[in-house]
Amino acid sequence: MAEQRAAEAGAAEEPADEPAKESAESGPPAWRVLLGYVRPYRWTLLLGALLSLLTGAAGLALPLVARSLIEELDGDGGIAGQLLWLTLLVLANAGLGALGYYILQRTAESVVLTARRSLTSYLLRLRISAVDASEPGDLLSRATSDTTLLRAMTTQSLIGLGTGGLTLVATLLMMGLVDVVLLGVTLGVVAAAGVVIGVIAPMIQRASKRAQESVGEMGASLERVLGALRTVKAAGAEEREERTVHEAAERSWRASVTSAKWSAVAGNTMYLAIQGVFLTVLAVGGARVATGSIEIGTLVAFLLYVFYLISPLQEVVSAITQYQVGSAAISRIREVWALPVEPTADGHRPALAAGGGEPAAVAFEDVRFRYAPDAPLVHHGVDFRVPARGMTAFVGPSGAGKTTVFSLIERFYDATEGRVLVDGRDVREWDLAQLRASIGYVEQDAPVLSGTLRDNLLFGAPDTAEDALAETLRTARLDTLVARLPEGLDTLVGHRGTKLSGGERQRVAIARALLRRPRLLLLDEATSQLDAVNEAALRDTVAEVARRTTVLVVAHRLSTVTSADRIVVMDAGRVRAVGTHRELVATNPLYAELAATQFLAEGGDPANGPSADEVSPDGPSPDGPSPEGPSANGRAVDVTAGPAS
């Protein structure tokens, strides 16, 4: 259908009037944003508006037919014809009204669909820094609750103001044709009520925005609690967290009640105005009938128009109040559009080879990085080079900046200063999708998404053949897990993989990365939750993968570190030394201390380096570094050398 195609077009590109490039404060007014969403459905919307106007026109004819009917009662003519016309007008009014209402409601739902599609697409393109600074529950509220308000804003505000306003003008014109004096009385009373509503409208908007913000806070609080429910229960903090969520709900309730109060005042102001018009017209009109200035039929017709005036006036008032509510929601939606997004492909940048190509080389050139302009530096001139193929391990105390290295390679963040290079080219020059298609990334917490095990494994490579999937399951030692699951690969893993153990989630994450056939594999503490048997098997797997691709590992286990071709020692955002395990134990005090206290707690590995007893935490070997030993100044370190023989 044309309407569905329009919805897809609206989802593919944000409305022209979206303030994507502007701040929420300086963006276009709410009505322009709404028109941007409505534009794909303008013809359907006009059809619904036309039917509503025809409904109004049919209603406007009713008093005239009624006047003719009353005048016929004074004569000798029959009234059958007038009664027939009156009946047909009533039926036409009802039929046109029902059809117009359906079309407008359907169009309003399509507007909401377009808004949700475009907004969720934008949310998925947000920079990680923007997501880090936001509450996921609040963003969810903006994409669901706030967009819902666009439905009423489309029908009650945009269309209601148009059709109600035109019907109101037409009614006043008909009143003028009936009697100008009574029209003047009517306009005086209605104008006074309009001034009152004009004062109330901004109060409704402010209260509505506070209510929506509180709903967002409630969503953020609830998401925070449900995301760590085991911790909350284990700490016995249910009541405390319950109070936090309830306080946000109560703030929303108070703001909504305030909005409802002012909306009620606005509605009742117009109701009182109509009653005032009726009484005034009845008094003035009765006097004019008594003096013979007008006929009784004229007064009855005018009074019918007064009653008919109720509907368009209420529609206009409702449109004004709903506009205030909707503009508060649009203000929150505009705040999302003002958040920074990742760059999209522009068709002019060279495409990086897809997964399965030659291994990638990585280099950091004097990289400085901070997470926010006012935040301290995380990297202070980080400088190293990793050749294509082989395994490089990053070690150092917590907070040294190891995981940040991976985030900069993936372009979750951009370096504040310096360059991050892949194959000798700045990552900012690559098409982002092509860059990430070449990388397999296993995060520290190994996230697993709700769905089936198969969905998670094929998340980054949905077109993987069954035989390749089966081979990867064996490689990641997941085949026994799949065999004992009730539905195999189609078993649901639960929200965030809660039905899997920590080690199983890590193996799923590793398999997911391997299925992408990456040119560059990033493993961030990828085996920290595995038992010794599975860890040893996967260590061998990673070593095998490193023969045909480039592997970067953040690790604390001795077995992982000693098997690396090269080790980068980081501390306080700087590269302190680079070399092999044997070289670093002998030459770098920090690494020697880490090896003695962290890596070697389980005993030494004679095949790869000295035991814990042989490591001196007091400093390098008195013999000093070998002529080919590593550089420890943290600057321009070349790690192309292989392990010591």
C-alpha cells in the first residue's frame, strides 16, 4: 500500500524538518517537526480532513433545514420533504464522520510508526559516548511513550485545529447570515474565553514536559534495577530501589495532575463561554423577537448554531491543549536528534577488505584520549605497532587503558590527539561498517542477547553455512553444550543469556567472533570465567587463529601472556615496555611485579618463563637487557620482533 511505502520511506530517512544537526533548544518549532513526520501521509491526511469538513458542512445545514421545517408548520404545506432532508443529512453526517475518523486515526498511527522507525534507527547510530552519558531507560521512554503522544497530536492538534477552526469560521459566518447583532454578542463572549485559554496553554506544556521527563526517569530507574536484579536481591535493597522507582512515578503523577488541572480549566472555560453565549443570545434574541426585529424561527436557528458551535470550539481548545502536550514530547524527541551519531558511508572512502582477508596491522601514534572534554586523559601519548599476524597481549594494572585500546580500534570513540592506524591508514578514513566487518571483538563481560543460541552465534555472520557453524562449535568447545540443551541451537538463552553460565557466555562470544573470519581479533579478558580445561583448549585455538590473523588480547592469566608473540605493558595510560615474557621479566620492574603477584599465583611455566620464585619484583636482572631487548620508554615502540629463541 502507498501508506506502508511512505512509512518505510519515512523510516529510511528522518523527516526533512528533523533538527538532527541542531540542539534541542535551537531547533524548529514543534509544529514543523510534526509536519516533517506527517509529510509522507499528506494526501491521506487531507482526505480525512476533507471528510471531516464535509461532516461539518452537513451539520451546518441542519439548522437551516430545521428553520424551514418550523416555518412550514405555520403554513399549509407538508413537512415530509423537510423531514426526509433532515434524516438524510443526519445519516450522511454520521457516515462521513465515521469514515473520516477511521482515516485520520489510521494516518496518526502511521505517523507514530514513522517516528518510531526513524528514532530507533537514529538511536542505533548514536556514538557510544552519547549512550554512556544517557540513561537507556530514558531513551527507551522517548522512543515509546513520547512518540505515542504524536498520535493525538496529529488527530486532535493538527487536524483538529484545521477542521475545527474551519468549521468554527463557517459556523460564525452562518451565524452572521442569520443575525449580525447576535453574532457580535457571541464573538464578545468567545474572545474573552480565548484570552483565558491563551494564558493557560503554556502551563499545560510545562507540566506535560515534567510528566514525560519523570516517566523517562522511572524507566531509567526500573531498567537499572532489573538489569542488576540478582545484586539488588542479594543486597536486600528491594525496598530502597522500590522507593526510587515510586518517587519517579509520583513525580510523573503530580506533573500529570497539574497538566490535567489546567486542561480541565481550559475545557470548562470554553464550556462556560458557550453557556454564556446561550444565555446572552437568548436574552438579546428574545428582546429582538419581542420588538419584531427578527422572527422566532431566526432565533431558533441561531440558537441551534450556538449549540453547533460547541463542537468546533471544543475541538479547537482540545487542539491547543493537545499541542502543548505533544510539543513537550517533541521537545524530548528533539533532544535525541541532537545527540551525536557515528558517521555513515559516503561512497568516497576506500573499502576495507571484508572478513577473511589478509591479517591487519595495527599502530597507535602518540595517541591521547579522554572520554569527555572535561574528563582526565586516559591515554597519554600511547605509541606502539603490531604487525599483521600473530598474538599480542596487553597487560597492566586495572585502569591502565588496555580496554580503551580496543575501543579506539573499533572506533567506539575517536582519539583526542594522535592517530589509530589499521593497515597504515587512520581508522577515521575507513568506512565504519567495513572496518568493523574486519574485526572480531569479544568484550570483557561477553554479552549475550535474548533469543536462541543460534541467533547469538550468527549475530555477526548470519549467512554462515551449517558446516562452518558446526566446526566453530567444536573449536569453541560448545558442541557438548549444544548436545545437552533440550532444543540444541534453537534453545532460548534468556534475557542477557541468564540461562548460560559465565564461561558458556564467554565461549559463545568467542565463537561469534570467530564466525566472522576476522582480519583482526580483539579478546578482552575473553577466558577469565573458563575452567582450566576449557581455558587451555581455547588458548590453543587462539594460538592457531593467530597463525593466520592478527590477535590482540587483554589478559591477566600467565598461560595466555606467556604464549603471546609479544607483550605490551601499560600503566596509567602509557606504554611502559614491549617484549616477550622472558625479556620483560628480566628488564621491566612493573611486569616482573605483575608476573610475581598476579600471573604466577598458580605456579610457573617452565616452557615459557621463570617460575614465581625466579621472578624478582625488585627490578630487572643485574645482567641488564639483551641487545635485542624491548624498549621501555613507552614511545614509538615497534613490536614486530618475535619471541626470544
